[in-house]
Amino acid sequence: MAQTYFPTRVASPIKDAFRDSVFAGLNGEKQLKVEDVQEAYIESKDRLVSAIDSTKTVLSEIRSFNKDEWVVRYPELRQHKVTEEESAQIIQASSSRPRNPARRSLSFADDPTFQADVVIGAPKPGFARSVTLTSIPDSSEDSQDAAEQKELEKGSNEDRLIPASDFNVLRLDLKIGSNYSSTSAASLVSQLEKSSIANLLDERIATSINHIDKLRLRVEDTSSKVLVTGDLNAGKSTFVNALLRREVMPVDQQPCTTAFCEVHDAAENQGKEEVHVVADGATYDINDESTFTKGEISDLETIVAENEHTERIIKLYLADSRAPSESLLNNGVVDISLIDAPGLNRDSLKTTAVFARQEEIDVVVFVVSAENHFTLSAKEFLWNASNEKAYLFIVVNKYDQIKNKDKCRRLVLEQIKQLSPRTYEDAEDLVHFVDSATALQPFAANPAFDDLETSLRSFVLVKRSKSKLLPVATYLSNLLADIELLAGANAIVADSELQRARDDLDQARPVLEKMKASRDVLEETLETVEESGAGQSSASTKKILNRALERVGNGQLGVDKPLVPMPSYPGLLGIWDYAREVRRALLASLDAAVALAEDEARIITTNGVHRIKDLGETHLPEGVERSRRVFVPEAMFSATRRGGKGVKRRSSSYSNIGGAIVAGGMHGLGIGLASRPDMLDTTFFDLFDVNHQFFIHFDDGKATDESTTPTALGIISVGVGALTMVGGQALGMRAVLEGIVRVTDLLGNETARKWAAPVIGAVAIGSAAYLVLELPSSIPRTVGRRVKASVLSQGDERDVHFVDAHAGRVSRETRKVLRLASWDLKERFRGAMEERSKEVKGAEEMEKRSLRAKEWFGGVVEKAGAIRGEAKLESIGA
């Protein structure tokens, strides 16, 4: 069982002296007190545990921030591409001072188009990596000078100082196939989205959290675990036997390294030497025999062979009879377990299992053959282990069999320098060239192995801060540096997004405010254009049609250039057809007047549409697509159809759809009065309008629609009337009238017969004069009056006046076109304003999120630096 690290001074004086002798023997030159070592270790341990907890909190916050607020980006740093201008500057400055080689180009795996020049931060004392996030203007100059650094910090934000150039712990494997290169990022983006990479990063952070939880348990554990590993047949089992000073592990062709063999002090098992084979899937408990199977030490080789193809853990409890000052297991200080691991190059499963056990290990003792040096699997293991364990204990075995020992030593140390620089720096204590087999020979002196054992005991027992705590501190330091790199790069992205959002706001917000201010003005102006166009069309139609009706009522054509001209007078024999053709010509002129009114409406509507387009150019912002609708004036009134007394629905004249214009009605006039049979019917009253003449002379001038110019017919009529009045007064008015009523009485009246001849003569003369002089000019006036009266009486069901009906129809058509154009502009304006509102809202949200992310990531960088400073990670193991 693990005992409390460094028992207090309450223990017996004999044991205290015994422990002091252990440390005295290990130090050689300097006497170490147990209390001093214990106090330093506990202080470092407490600081490290606090740092672990704080780092775990930061990692958890990053995961939450990544999930809820900001997609954390995974940065990539590449060598900065030197431009021609920079190249010239380098040549110019090469004679005086070199340019800073730490400049890099920052991009992201999910967005290789993002580019930002950054500068790798200068390392802090005691660490290979260091982090600072500062704006600098030009990283090409030497930034080590304090005065120049102050000037640099006053520069722009184009270049930034960020941590080291790559991740150690949070590295993601984003390789694509076996031929991956750093230039294949564009190919990667097509396969991975930002969220996908963020999920990979989240999983990697979760793995790190689990790992530091295990590291915390390791730090809190008072015992120490020593992993002995290496390539197959490098002599690991022989080395373990040499440490134990007894041949326990099998060393033939079926070595113990086919399984994990953990060697413990028998004192932990009540002094009994036994083999415990942990049950498959069980959690080992020495007090619960159901979790393991017991065996004898002498049967170890058989037990190993039986479990060769399993991943069982075998625990050995051995009693070391040597004095505590000489034994590693029975040291009297802490519980030690030696773990003999499978060979790295035996198979991939065993190698993976060894890699996985690292998180439980305090000290790695790597055994390498002096004949083969470091294989590829050994190098990969050491590279992986260096992320956490800055110091490795390396045993170069079978060294006595090498002839050129100096060359072997030099080559091995050169490889160690590349694989574990910190180990190389302390190679005198951590790298040992021995032959483990000779150490097992009785009564044979082996100073090299004795030095190895002393160094290992010192590294494990006395320098526990270096062997047990420093690996955790190294891992934590690398993890904090990765956090600072991640946070620093994302702070740069957040700042870039913030600037972009503010630029977008500077562009979109004024446009939106202008559109809001002009919205009401635009709508009012459009309504004015619509009402003005409809009113102008109505007024113009009324004016044209009233004038045409006035001219038709006077026997003239309604327009100056009609489609059908006024016919010529053919004489008395063709008088009836003449009246009919006059009627047709007058009706056609009214159709022409309607067409003229429609043409005027087209012009008015065209002007209105153009004005609406001008309003669109004025009020619509840049970048908004203008209307592609084409106004075709000829399409107005083009599909009018008469049906009963109503007018059929007309097709739109303001459309995206082109095509032939279909004219409605005869001559394309849209009404066709001249083609209506009921309007062409000719009657006797078209020739002799007796009622009109009667109203002119006897209606007190109420018929004011006729010209007052005296005519022959008028003179004869007036003469006949006067004669009647005079005769009536002279001869007796009553007799004359009764004679007229009763023709027989009139003819039988002698007086009437006396006056009959003059009257008949006057009538005959007047009729002849009328037929000869007045018919050619009176028929058009007579027909015109009747046509005018007929047209004015042609109302619809609501008895709408002819002029008003056409004015309303033309006005509605104009309004419809202008309203459609206005609606199109309003919709485009509304859509543009909604789009600008979304842009402003999105930019405001992005500004808020980016500012929050920038401040938050900056805080993470500060937290990581504070954790490192408070934990004093660089002092652990010093």
C-alpha cells in the first residue's frame, strides 16, 4: 500500500536516521534534510494542483464559448512570403542588422484565404515557448531592444506578436491522404467546414481535460510509477532484473514484455511474494481477490505465456533484501512500482498500449540497444513523450559489446539532442551506457550500472519535483502555450471581424437611415404622381371629347384628321345614302376623338412612368437592381372588347412579357361607334328635323344648340306663320284654324279657297328653295345633332355620361399603369430597406460578438499567463 510521502517527525528516531541516511547516500557532496525536500515538494505540488484546476476551468470555458458564442478557429502558421519590396529592404539592411526571422503568415485550416502577418513571441526564461499578444507595425526589425519595442507598440495592427509557431498538445491531424502537404489547405476546406474543425478541436480539448484529470491524480498520488520501455529485445527485462538484483523476468525468446508487468515492494502485500493477474475488465483492488488471480513467482514465465495474446496487467510483489539505501523498491521513502512494458516494435496494438500508459507514468526509463540505436518507433515514442516529460531516463544497453564506444556515445547523444533537448542538457545524470547482463553476475564490480542506479534513485526519490512533478508541469506549460496560441489567433480573427463589421456598419447604416427618412416622401410622391397622371388623363379626355361632340353637333367632324372623311353631296337622288354616310363619318370622327384621348393618356402615362423611374434612381441605394419592366404605351387600351353594355377587362401594358399587341374593335379605337348598326340607322328626321325648327321659332329660344343665322327655309317658315297670323286677324282666326283642321270645311270655305293658292305657292317656293339651297348643308347639322343626342344617351346601367364614362375609363387605365409602376418601386424600396436592415442588424450582432470574442480571448491569454506565473512552472524541478 502507498504510504504517506515523507512521514512526519513523530516517527521513531531510528527511522528518521534511516531516511536521512538514504538522502545522504544519494547526494554524495551535500547532506539533504528530509524536511527541506518534503517542504519544497509539497509546495510545488500544491502550486501544480492549483494550476491544473485553473487550466481545466479555462479549457471548459473555451469549450462552452466554442459551443455557445463563437466558433473557435484552428490557426496555421506558415513562413512569411517575402515581397520584392521587403527583399530589397533585407538586402539594404543586411549590412547593418538582420531582419527578424520570426515573422509568419497566419491563416486557418477552414479558411486559407484569411491572411495576417504575425510575429512569434520571444521565449521567456526557462521555457521553449512563450506567449504575448501585442500590435506591432513591422516585425522585420529586431524587437529585442526595449526602446525600439516601445516604438513598435505604437504602430498599426497589421502585424501581431503571437506565441510559438505550432501546437504541441492541441494539435489536430488534418492530413488528407498519404501525400498531404501544407499547400493542400484548399482541398481541406472543401471537405471540412468551420463547425467540423471546431468539433474536432472540441474533442481534442475534451481529451486534454481528461488527461489533466489523470495528471492531477498522478500528482496527488504519493507513490511513483516508473515505466521501463524500449524496442523489442533491447534488454528491458534484463535491465529490470539488474535493478532487482535477481532474475525474475524471463529473458529468453518469450520475454515478459508481451504484457504489462508491474513490480511492487512485497511490503505492499503484507510481505508476501506473489503474482496477481488482474481480471479482464476489472479494477484492481489488492483487498478484493475477485479482481485478480494469484500465482507464484516461479510460474511467471508460464503466466506470461498464457496471457501473451491478451492485454492483462500482471502485478508482481517482490521482497528486496538489500538495505533501503541500496534498493529502489524497498527505499523506505515512497512506494515505487517498476512497469515492464511490451516492446514498441512488437506489434501496433502493444505500441499503442504503451503510448496510452504514459499518462499514468511519473518516470520513463527508455532502454535502447547500443547496437541499433533509436528505431522509428522509438523516435515516435520519444517525440510524443517529450510533450509532457521534458526529462527522460535513457539506458543504452549492451554497451560493453560495442568496439568503438566513443563513436557509439557520440551518435546516441546526437540523436537524444534532437529527440529530447532537456534530457541532453542533463545527460550526465539521465543518459547511461551500461551492460545490464554483467550487473547480474555475482561478485562482479560494475561501476557504470551502480552510477545508473544511484542516478535513478536520486531522480525518482530525491528529485521528485523533477521526476514526478516536472512532466506534469511540462505538459501543463505546453497546454497553456497552446491555449495562448489558440486564443491569440482567434483574438486576431475577432479583431478582423470587428473591423469588418464596423466598416459594414459605416456603409450600411447611413444608407438605411436615409431610406427611412425618405420612405414617407417617396410614398407621398408616388401617390402624387399617380393622382396627377390619372387627373390629367381624365381632364384631357373630357376636353377632347367635349370639343368633338360640339363639332359633331354643328355638323363638323370631331377631329381635324379623321380616318373617315366627310362625304360629298350626291344630289337629290342620293340624299338618303348621303345622310347615312354623313352619320358614319361623324361617328368615325368620335371614334378618332376617343383614340386621340387615349393617345394623350399614353403620353401622360409615359411621363408618369419616367418620373417614377427617376424617383427610383433617387431613392434606391446603389447595388439594388433596378426594375427590368418595360412600359409599352401601345399596349394600353389594346384588348378592349365590347360585351353587351360593359367593357371587357384589358391586358396589362406594364409587364415583363413581350408579344404582339392585339387591337380591340374596328380601327383599333377601342369603342367602334362607326361599326355599330344601331348607330348607323338613318331616318326621315335626319333629312327634315321639324321638331328642331319648331323649337327654334316657338320655344322662346330654348333650343340654343343651333346657329341663329337666317336661312331660306327659316324665312319661308316665318312668312307662312306671319301670313297665318294676319289672315287670322283679318278674316277671323278661328275660322281659318277650323278650316285647316277640317280639310273638307276648309275646301268648302270660299275665303279659304281664295287664300289657298297664295299659301300653296309660298309653300312650294319655300320647299323648292330648301331642296336646292339648304339640304347639302342642313343634313350634316341635322345628322350631327341627332348623333350627338344619340351618343349622349348611350350610358351604361348607371346612366353615365359618354364623356365621363370615357374619362373614367382612360383615367383608370392610366392609374393602373402608374400604380403598377409605383408598386414595383415600393416593393424594391421595401426589399432594399429590409436587406439593409438585415445587413445593419447582422453587422451590429457581428460587432457585438466580435468585440465580446476579442475581449474574451484576450482575457484567456491573460488567464493562461497568470496561471503560469502563479504556478511558477519554470521553477518546478529546478
